[in-house]
Amino acid sequence: MANKPRKTRYKFIHFVEVEKKPKTEVYSCRNNSTSDELGIVKWYSTWRCYAFFPVFGDLVFNAGCLSDITHFMEQMK
């Protein structure tokens, strides 16, 4: 049975695969309006899960955006 396609586009953000490693993947999180990179989702071996790494310390996210990022990472399990 084939894997269900991963949702990558949300209301304000989308995810683009930027690297495929042997066991994990790396995705760029981008703004839908400007395509500016907001961060990276990649495997964090210390916690043994995917995590979000923002590109700037002064980014602001509302609950909806954080929920979308969380949803995307949950799909990667």
C-alpha cells in the first residue's frame, strides 16, 4: 500500500523539500505571499524527532501557523 501524500500547503505557509537524506528529509518552511524562508524542518537526533528551526530570532507566529507546522511534522513520523 502506498503512503498517503503529505500535505505541504497551508493557509499562510508551505513546505518545500530541500534535501533527502538516506533516512530523513529536510524541508524549507516558506511564506505563501513572498516565498521568504521562515525556517527549516529537519530531524533533530538529540530529541529523536523532527523539529522546526526558525531562520531568524525575531519571527512571529500565531497559533494557526504553529498548528500548521506541527501538523506537517506529525505527518513525517
